[in-house]
Amino acid sequence: MWQDSSSPCPRWLLLVTERPVALPSNREGSGCTDHEIRQVNERLIRVVEQARQRAKKLPPGIERDALLKQARQAEITIRWLSSSEF
């Protein structure tokens, strides 16, 4: 799996809101520290907030639906990161 040279954290975790990915069953062997997980979680929270704010300003349509989908995907990832399974 491709990894950013500046971080031992796998790319799937850093770009999870940008495209569909298969998530591993647990963090064991992932190379991510708790600090990195918190940073990603904070980034995802910002993604959710920004996507929902932008979606509120748009009329119903494709762009608004895409923003709401992005927010939902980020929320799911936040829950997954904080689950005991990870």
C-alpha cells in the first residue's frame, strides 16, 4: 500500500474522503500513531463542518448531494476511527 514519505500512516487513512477505499479490520500493523489518528479525526471533523455549511448555501441538486455525501462518509470514518474495532 502506498504511504506518504512524511508519515508512516497509510494513504487510505489520509485521503479517505476523496475516494472509496477498503478499510482494514483493525489498526494493528497500520503504522499510525494515536497522534496521527487524532489529527485525521480533526481533519475529518472540519470536512464534515465545511461540507455541510457549503451544502446549506446551495439549492437541491448534484453538487449539494455530493457535499452531503462527503459529510456522511467523513462521519462514518470518524465513528470507525473511534470504534473499539480499530
